[in-house]
Amino acid sequence: MGSVSDDFTTPEQADFAAAVQTGLSQRPRTIPARFFYDLRGSELFEDITCLPEYYPTRTETALLRRHAADLARLAGQGRPIIEFGAGSATKTPLLIAATGASTYVPVDISGEFLEQSVATLAQAHPQLRIVPVVGDFSRPLDLPQLNRPLTGFFPGSTIGNFDHAAAVDLLRSFRQTLGKDARLVIGIDTVKDVPVLEAAYDDAAGVTAAFNLNLLHRINRELGGTIPVDAFEHRAVWDAAHGRIEMHLLATRDVEFRAAGQNFTMPRGETIHTENSHKYTLAEARLLARSSGWEPTAFWTDADGLFGLHVWTA
Ligand code: AVI
């Protein structure tokens, strides 16, 4: 019998297998949220962003549109934009147009995903210089030669998927990567009424449920899993103590299965914790900026206070 790294040959598969082995063996059981995003998971996430209950995407997009003139003034005009993540076909062009950037540097760990989004952007903006960087943006990066200072872009409240300590580390590392006089345009979801929050993560059409359950299908597809997916249900609950929505997969009966070369048993009622999505009040968001070496410069929200768009200065 080979070890896990022999059985699951690509580095991505070995990483996934190791995370599943460790995560399903501990209590509470967890699988890190980054494993949601295989091809199917990425498609489902795109569908989530269009759901009526999922307010973040359309609210942030409207804020980028409404505050184009403010962004031109405060986010740094004509600077190269470094986006942490492969970029969104809608939001990225809005920031580029607002600030008049002529160079765009998307940073993503997945070369394939990066290629796709670069191709879409290049077609729509033939005059834009696009310099994709394949790399892990959670570590300080060496960027190509660029005209400094730089403006970073981290939309979507992706910061919310990191625990507080990890969020501070990440934002510090952005600061280091971006360098002197940098600006960061960052979208951060706000704390709001619990029913609104829970509906955003448990929509009526069941798309978020499918996104969560896809993680189990992915284990079955890629790691020789025998998980009876029909025995699991999606749960999304607001945890007031931590200020976050937690997503779980709940076993609705006793189950036994194999995954990543190991046997697991789970009694009915136990869950696998799959994601945290932290929400920040304005005061908490400012504290997050200052604890990670940034100075909060500007903040905009919509009439209902559903989402926050911030500009920070290094
Ligand atoms: C990517 N991230 C910011 C999303 C969020 O809202 O935390 C992921 C997501 N999970 C369920 N719905 C959306």
C-alpha cells in the first residue's frame, strides 16, 4: 500500500487528500473552504453571485459604479492595479475605468483560472496591459517591474473567509507586496439582521446547498471516496460570538465511508464544518485595517448598509 502522496499524484490532489484525512479525523470535523473551488464548485459560486438572496456581489458592484469619481480621487489615479485573485469580469473593469489604470496584474494560485479570466478581460480591453502572476497571494510576492506606487484590489469580502489572525497576516502580506504609498480597495461584508445573513447562505433555490455538497462529490470523484452524499444536508448558521456565518454538512443518519484512503464513521447529527464567512461592523473593519498596518482612508456603503467598500493607505 502506498502513502497518500503516492496514491494522489498531483500536488493539488495530495494537498486535498491530506486536508481531508486530517480534517475528517478531528473534532469538530472540518474541510478548508478553499477546496470548494474545483470546476463545478467555481460554476456554482458564479451562480450564487446572481442569487436574489446573495446581496454582496450586486451591492459591491453598485458601490464601485456609484463611487467611480471618489475612487479616482482616493484609490490612486493611473496606477497599476494588483488584484488578489483572478478577477471578476464585472468588478475589475469598473475599478480600472474609475482610476484610469493602464496596467492590471491579477494574482492567483490557479494558472488555468487566471488564463481564462485574462482572456476575457483582454478581449474587452485590448488597450490594457495585463501581467498575470501565478502565485499564492497569502505569502509576500515578488511582482514584475511596475511603475510604483501600486493599488491593490481585494473585492467580494473574500477576507471574510479567513479567521481574524489569518486575515491580519494576509493584509500585512498585501502591504509588504504592494510597498510604499500603496492603496488597497477592499470589499468587506457588514454585520446585519440574522435572517438576511442566513438567507444569503441558504437560498431558496438550493444553489448554496449544492455548492456545499459538491465538496463531498469532489472527495468521491478525486479521492476515491464512497461518501453517501444523500445522507448529508446543508446548514448555514450565524455565530454571533464569532461574528460569522458558518457552513456545515450535517449527517442525517449514521454513516460509514472511505475517503482519501481512510475509513470514517459519523453518527447522525454530527457535522463537517466547511466554511466561515466573517462579517465586520465599520469599527471592526477599521480595527482590522490598523492591526494589519493600513490606515483607513475612505468607506462607502449602500442605503441599507448591506456591504462596505473601503480604501486603505499603506
Ligand atoms: C468567496 N466568499 C467571499 C463567499 C462568501 O460569501 O463567504 C463564499 C460563499 N460561500 C457561500 N456562499 C458564498
